[in-house]
Amino acid sequence: MPRVQAQEKQDITFEQAFRGKPTDISKPLPVLKGWADAEHYLEMRPDAATGHVQAMKVDARTGKAEIYTAPVDGPSVEVRDNDIYYKSAEGNSIRLTNDTLEEKNPTLSPDGKVVAFTRKNDLYSVEVATKKETRYTNDGTDVIYNGWASWVYYEEILGRPTRYRAFWWSPDSKQIAYMHFDDRKVPVFPIYSEKGQHGYLENTRYPKAGDPNPTVKVGVVPVGGGNTVWADFNEQDDQYFGTPFWSADSKQLWIQWMPRSQDNLKIYSINPQTGTKKEIYNEVQKTWVSWFDAVPFLQNNQGFLLHSDKTGWSHLYLHNMDGSLKKQLTSGNWTVKDVILTDEKNQVIYFTARKEASTRFDLYKVHMKTGVITRLTFGNYNHNISMSPDGKYFITTYSNLQTPSKMALLDNNGKIIRELGDSKGSKFDQYNLAKPTLTTYKTRDGLVLPMTITMPVHMQPGKKYPILISIYGGPNAGTVYDTWKADPGNQWWAQEGVVLVTIDNRSSGQLGKTGMNYIHRQLGKYEIEDYMDAATWLRSQPWADPAKICMTGGSFGGYMTCMALTYGADVFTYGMANFAVTDWQLYDSHYTERYMDTPAENPEGYKITSVMTYADKYKGLLRIAHGTMDDNVHMQNSIQLIDKFENLNKHFEFILYPGERHGWRSKNAHASQEMSRFIYNNLLDKPFPAMFTNK
């Protein structure tokens, strides 16, 4: 086939960029559904005759595929019309509850015989076979919750994927651990809804920085019912509890504990029969300590694995069951990300890490006795891994900024068995594609950090181009990675003449915990100065229009954008700030105090990181957007900044989204349209094309 000449290549059309019209630039990779067993992975394929998707069991060694007749998913439970339904692996559905109250977070026991759930803030279970209900608690109210998380625990400690669930089955299905929350001392934050004739208030128990937190107890109850055994802590202490972990034999419940200052993490082993506790692990850092997402136990009580950043970089540590250190398995100025598999038979642990480059993830194995580390993935690519249950094989989906995603199957020595897919489409070479390039910038104090730059497709010599910087910027939440990003919308802006930039600051994770420690007690100051240093370098480039340097982001990215147009007003000229924090006194206790301590302990830190402190420096154009019912970053943040701007007689733009929470849902189309309008009006100096508003 003759090679397509540059002048013959085509641009992305509007319909392809924003309306989903196919480009054939890329094609789907195989859809994998995990592993059927140690030798076979599952792939979902459409049936040639019916078009229905069928699960295929594929032999890892030969590639031979056959129809997988066993259920792809095991038994499950769900809530429909406020009641719990059990669905067997074969697809049969059984209604387990029948009442007018809503059941929440139904969770099957490991043996599949019992479903635990919460109802009106009390903890219950129901047997699948008999539909017999057991009620474990009786004190649930609108401010006391059993097995249902208080807001700050859901958002910051247990995590959003829990959907407020705060109970955990023991591996033997005989006990349930749960948290009991008392929110009576937590201040109420009123969120106003404009709906209906009179509107209404949604009152949330939301502790802001320095406020009283919920009091919490952790208990264990037998599945058959009876008294709860409470772990031996004083619930009135100012403290936090992290996600608990059951030992494999169900004889111990390990609880993570921190004081409110969050600079000391302890793990206690709790006896479920008595509630007595024994300290297993104690970690202290000068800044803060992060919760453990998991505490993997070795078989036969041979120890446990911890993933700590106490040296300034995240590494793996092997401990004996009494907590004493057996061996530090990894070390160096690089970051371990996830433990994929522990193969105790062969004394090997498989893990992903940012070792070859901070912008890429690779798969490695480390020998538990010798400490020898072996890289298993290949090339200058970013790798996403799916490993077989015994670690004999793994599948990687790999790419970099210049190479569309591919998929390959390898053995546990890193030998490629075969390629499984390539997302490069049939018309990839027929388009003028703008591809990001990875580069670095230097901060004022000499740190080297990464950023990507996507140049306009049709650049003209001597012309100056506007720069759009999209960021998030929060701690350990970097966005600069050497991985393929297929975004037709970005292609459109590159065609229109916008330079697209992403930047990571020192706390992004690129420099490990060492980089994050800079921001302690001054969350936002170093970060915006890093962005200012990067933008100052960008402004100096011959192709840059220094009068059109725009930042945009949401949440922490919205905060960074507001800081850019105030603290960094001499560098940034435009900004679009969505659902932004504007003063850390207005955000929740656990997140804010981790980095800042309380307002009483650190008044100067709160002052120098508040957007309002620098409002008088504002001179560009900032567009502020917020949802009226944002229960995470309250609209109070934007309103206080707006009040400050108005008192200073400053010009700005504001978009209010009625009923919207944190991020846009029903108003996403409007938000995207208005972002595009802002770019055309202020960065490109072009009329806003009518096609953006035509449905």
C-alpha cells in the first residue's frame, strides 16, 4: 500500500471530535474478563451467527479458544425497588427482603449463604436459603450509623468505591466487623435546593478543618446474632480508624489507627472474642502517614506485607506476624505502585513500579529471600497488567505517547508468547494527528519535573499560539504519563491552533513522598509556584503567545486555577475553575488536616494558601463554575471568592449549575459547550462556531 503523503492527510471533523462519528484511527482491543484458571484467560467475543457476546476460554500457551460454559460471574446481590435480590451464578433471581424501607450495600458472605446489609442505619443480615433476617444493632438514627459510614469516612478514609459500606465479613463467614459512627457533635452544613415552590435544605454532617469529627467504635458480631464485642479503644479520643483486615484464619481483626494529627499510623491486632488489642506496627513521619489499602497476609501465619513510603519513596516490607521486620524487599529513589501477586511457593512477589521512569509503570518480580528484582515488561512503554492466578502468565496492555495501545501475553520470565491485539486503526496514517511529546521543566529551586506538550497541527512560522494547561495538581495525583491518549476533542483544538499542555508539580508522585513532603502545612503554595515556573518557560518559547496562557481544572484543579489567576497573575492570563476549593478552612477535616494541621495550629499556612489572600492581584479573566448541591466542595468556596472579587470591583465570569453535585452530570454538555466558547472567545479570538450549539 503506498504511504500517504503529509499533504494528503485529513483533519478530524467536528462530528468525529465531539459527536462520536468513527474515525477508524483506532480499533478495540480484545475484551478480557480475567482468568478462568491458571492456564486459561477469558475473552468476550461476539458470536458470528447471533452477534451476542460469548465468553471464550483461551489457552494461554496455544491460543486455542473454546466456549466457556461455566458462569463468568459468580452469585451476586443487588437492591431493586428498595429490596434485596439474590442472583445465582446460573442466573436465577430470588427476592430476599420485602418491606418499605430501603436496604443498602447488600454483601454476600464468603460462603455465599448470607447477605449482610444496612437498613435505616442499623446492621442486618438475611439467609439466602431461608430468608431469615437477623438484626445486629438497634440504635441507628439520623446521626448514629452502624455499618454505614459517616460522610468524612466515606469520602476520605474508606473511599468512594465502598458506597458508604462500613462492615466486613470474616473469611469463615461466621463474624461481621463493623464501624459505629456518632455524628451528633459534627457540625451541619446546609445545602440549598431550589426545587419546587419553597425549595428545601439538605443537611449534611460535614466536619470542616478544625471541627469535631464523628466518634467511632469498631466491633465484631457473630453472624447468628448476639452482643457486639467492641475493640478496646476510647471512642471519645480524637482519632481515626482505617479499613480493617481479617486474618486468613478469622482469628484476628487488624485495625489501622491514627491520632487526629495523622503523623502516626498503628496497626492493632484485635481478639474478636474479647476486644483486647495488641500493637503490631507503628509508623511515625514528620509530615503525615497514609492509610494502607491492604495488608496481605502470608499463608500459615508466616508474616505480612506492607507498602510504606516512610523513607520518602514507596517500597515493600516483609514483616513477621508479631510486627518485627523480616526484610525490606525494595529500595531506591523510585515508587512501588501495586502488589499484583504473592507466589509463596516460589518465594516471589510480583509488583508494578515507576522504576525505569517516573512517567511509566512496569511489572517486576522480587525474590523474597535474595531480594533480587527482575523487570518483566519491555520497551519504553507504560504497562497495565492482568496476571494469571498462579503467576505463570500475565497480559499487558502497553503504549506510550507516540504508540497506540497494544496487548500481549507473556510468561513470568518476561518472554512474549504472542501479541493479542493492536488498537492502531486502518486509517491511523490518513489523519493529521497531533501527538504529545514528553519533556521536563526546572523549578526555581532546581527540581526537574515532567510535562507534555501537544503542538498545533498546522503551525505557521512566526505565529504565536495560545496555551491551554489542563491540570489536577493534588497530592500523589499526577497526570503526566507516557501513555497513549486517544482524545478526538484534543485533536480538534490542536487543529484550531491551541497548544495543549499537562504539567505535574513536585507533590504529584513523580518525586515520591519526598516530593510530597514539601507541601506540608502549605498546601498549594509550592504547587502553584511549580506551575508558574513551567508556564514562564512556556511563555518564553518563540511559538507561545504570552498574553494567552490559560489554566483549567476541577476540584483541586479548580483551586490551582484560582491560585493561578491570583497568586500567579503575572504569569497566567485566563482560567476556567470548576467546583474549586478557595480556602482550606472550608474543606473537610481529614483531607485538609493531613497536609495542613488544624487552622488553630497553622493559621499562617491557611492564610498563605487561601485564594482570597491574593484576590487583589487578579487581573486576567477567570470563569468560576459550581454546582449548587456540591456536597464535597461546597459552593460556599466559590461564593466567598466571588464576594471578594465584587468588593474589589473585579471582572470575572460565573456559571451556576442548579442541582449539580461535585462534577457535572446532567449539565455536562452545557459545561463542555461553554468551555469551548471560552476557548474560541478568549484564546483563539474567533467567533464561536454554530455547530457547537446545534444538536
